[in-house]
Amino acid sequence: MLVPVIAFTAGDPWGVGPELVVKALRDGRVRRACRPLLIGPRRAFAAAGWRPGLAPLLDPGLPAGPVNRRSTAAGGRASYQAVLTAAKLAGRRLIGGFVTAPVSKEAWKLAGVLHLDHTALLKALTRSPRVAMMLLGGPFRAVIVTRHIPLRAVPAAVTPAALAEAAELADEGLRALGIRRPRLALCALNPHAGEGGLLGSEEGRVLAPAARFLRRRGLDLDGPLPADAAWAAQSRGEYDALVALYHDQALIPLKAAVGYGVVNWTLGTPLVRTSPGHGTAYAIAGRGKADAEATVQAALLAARLAR
């Protein structure tokens, strides 16, 4: 079987991204699964231990700036251009997919980037009407309804349309992974799923009607369930994925369960894009301490999806 070409972007050039990519490419699992292509500043990858024999490198030509373990405009421009280059190659089918190393949202803002994150950028680039983040780690999977917004903004953002988008993309993503009849559970917003309205009304007003609507459309979707109970049920194998309402409702349980093995997969676009489910970790960048397991797992998933 011909293995796919998978690109690896540098992420923020002075975060942990370049060293994670280099470590991942030295892992035999990744070498067997794909033919790698590195995209990003040559200087940053070289500082992380890259040599030409490890993998070909495409430098888009934007300088990374001086070594600076914090968010900078130069780092934002370099990391953003690497993603644009990878997306362009994937759109032309010159690569099978790409793994994006962590970027700094602050650096993107300093660089004048209009998009907050990879998901929003790829939605705009591909003109996809629906996108979602699926987080995977070990036996656990979750799709997030609201992504990167302040917690206080979550209740208003949890609309029937947003719930339908996340749940339907979760179902489609699970089917792409070979699960023929996906079983989903919708997490509640409030403790105890609102306790009959005593602890919040969103379950009765928004979540339960949306879940009934989606069941009528053919989705196997339980809930809304108290989030702690939903995670416990998934741990027992009762669900293939959860529909979580906000960032930490998904990420805290996942990272507690599987540590640094969490992968972020962008659903809804025609491109295959995965990423380690963590940030730039400036505090340990350049020290050789960064754990590359999530980058390895992201590469393995991208190669699997690209076949």
C-alpha cells in the first residue's frame, strides 16, 4: 500500500512545535505510516535538530525572528504562513493531509491574522459551511459545540443550529473512522442536567428539544446527560463520542485520562488536518522536555484518513 505524504507545520517557531515534529519523525510508527514533509522556517527546525536526511523541508520564506520564547508578531506570521502553505498543497492534492504544530493565538493577533485558530481559518479557506473540532485520546472522543470563546458566552452560543452542526459532524466523523452506527451522548450545560430547572433552564429550553429533533433526523443521540455521567458512560464503552458544549468540558476529562496523547481533528472540510491537543508550551520549549506522543498520534490519524 502506498503511504500518503503528510505535511507537518512548525507551529509557533519558538514554541515546542518544531522539536515535537522532529521527535515524531524519529518515531518508527510515523515513518511507517507516511512520507513526511516539513513546512516552516528552516532555522527553527534546524535549532530543534532537523537535518536534511530526516525529511524534506519547505520554507515559505517568512523569518521566524530572534529566538524568543513568547508570542511575537514574527512568530505569528511564520506559523500562519506555514498553515496557509500546507492547506494550499492539500487543496491541490499534492499532499494527503497535514499535522499542525501548536500556534499562539496571541501571536496570530499580533501578526494581524483575522482568524482566531486553525479551525476558523480552514473553514474560511475551504468555504465549508460546517466545521467542528473532534478531540480524540485513547478510547475517548468528544466534539465541541462552541470552541474558543469565553465561558460566560457559552450559554448564548449553544443554539439548536450549533448543536445540530456538532452532532451531525460527530456522526459523520465516526463513520469515517469505520464506526457504522455511531452512538452519541449530548452533555448538559448545568450540574445534574439542570435538576429539573432548579440549577438552570438551558436543558429544558434548548438542549432537550434539539436532541429530540436530531433523533428524529436519525442520529443515535442520548441526552442531555449530566456531563460527569456522560464521561463515565463513555469510559464504560456505552458511547462512541460525546457532544460537549464548551472547551474545558471536553479537554479536562480527556487530558486527565490520557495525558499528552490528545489529538484535535478538524471535521467538515475537504482537507485532512490534525493537531496535537495542546499549546505552544514556551516554558519548556528548546529544553528537550516536550512529550511528542500527541504529535505522533496526530500523524497516525492523518495518515489513516488520507488513505
